Amino acid sequence: MVDAGAAPAAHRCGHVAIVGRPSVGKSTLLNALVGARVSITSKKPQTTRHRIVGILTRPDAQFIFVDTPGFQTKHRSRLNERLNRAVRDALADVDVVVFVVDAARITAQDRQVLDLVSRAVPTIAAINKTDAIRDKAQLLPRIAELAALREFAAIVPISAERGTDLDVLLDAIRAALPVGPALYSDDDVTDRDERFLAAEFVREKIFRQLGDEVPYGTAVAIDSFTHEGDLRRIHATVYVDKASQRPMLLGEGGARMKAIATQARHDMEQLFGGKVFLDVWVRVKRGWADSDAMLTRLGY
């Protein structure tokens, strides 16, 4: 029997960092939890380069998710130094951490990321990509392996791709959030503006269209973003690190770049809710990933 006189559950609100090594599905998880594509995704590791905030508001809680770049331990550049600093900064002032691992294995790189997380912050382990595990009994040793690393607030097997058990994960996160009022409006899904999202959509299509080398040598800058009624007119530049990368990005007769821009424009129109004119140029800027001035201009 429900007690009609019982006090309603206190509203909770807080910041939740989503961390993990590259390619464990952090951005896919953020988008699935928020219910909107606020963080770009691809099958290549380290697609995310920025701190992305996604917001989910429920009657009993507001979750302010912070997606972070995958912590980079192999490659050294000014860019990767800034990406790793973004991970550390995100962890410095959050209420809960979701530590994402791949259901297939736990690696030394996973452990390095976990070592960055303070034991004073409630941490939930999310074992992602369970849809790729046919025999769910195989998850038991993975759970035991995680439990041996430290005491987690919860260990939750999920599939971000299929949305499996995300409600269980949200309940575990909510239980660890502090009591407090919402910090954002009910209809907010991110704190990033359309200019930033436009650059990210172009960069996502580059990662999806090209091979392993070229995407990591590219950066996207929005040169102008104007509104003409319901039309958004956007001019962007894709910078490449080497002259040899420019023809690969353009494709024969500019066909590949046209396809990238068309796909990015469609995503923008869907998220922004209006028509978009997108003009994209490709320019060579040698050493941009090691230039502090360029990285600052690009928002890193």
C-alpha cells in the first residue's frame, strides 16, 4: 500500500563526468542518455576533443553530463596535452563519475584513467557494449575484475548503442547526486552553442568518411555564422596538417568534401530545426596541433 502522506523524493541535481579510455563509447552513451546528438561519434578512437555537456531533466532530477576526450597516453602534441588537461579539469569539480569500460576487456589504459578519479567522488562503473557479448555469463568475471580495482557505488552492464539498462544506470547516478534545484531549463540539452555544434558535425563526417591518418590531422573552424530569417548561413574552414592530406579530403573533383558537407548540413538542419547553407573550404596549416595560437583559436 502506498502511503498517501509520504513526502515526495527530494529533487537532485549535479555534474556527472563520463570518463574512459578512447573508443569505449563515451559519446554514444552521452547521446543515448540525453536523447539528442550533442556529442559526435565515430568508430575511430579519440573522436571527442572537447568537453561536451549534455543535460537530461526528469521530474525528480537534473543530470548534467560532461563527456570528456579519451585520455591519451600514446601520442604527444600540444593538442593531446590540452585534451588530457580537459579530462583532469572535468574530474576536478563533479559530483559523480561514470567510468566506462568495454565489456570485451579491461586494459592497462582503463586502469590509468581510473587512477585519475578521486576515491572521494562516487564512481559508477558502466560496462558498455554488452550487446557484443553473446553469453552474458562472460560478464561475471568482468564485474569481479572491476570490483577488485576499487569500491564502486555501482557496477552496471549496459549497451549505449541499443539503450539497454540505461534506466538502471540513471537510477544509480541519481542516488549519488546531491539534493538541489535544477541549474538549467527543462528544454536545454547542452550548454554548447550552434556555432560549436556546426564545427563538430563537419569534423564527425571527416572521421567517418576518411581513413585512419587524415581525420587526426584536421581541425574545423567556423569563420562566420549568420541568421537570415529561418536560414543559418555558415562558412567553415577545414585545416589539414599536410599538403598531401588536402586532395584526400577533397576527393576527385571535390566530391568527398561535398559529401561531407552535405551530411553535416543534414544533421545541423535536424538539430537546429531550420534550413542551413554550409560552405566549406580546405586549407593547409602545418603544425596546427602544436601551435598554441591555433589551438586557442579552435577552442581547445
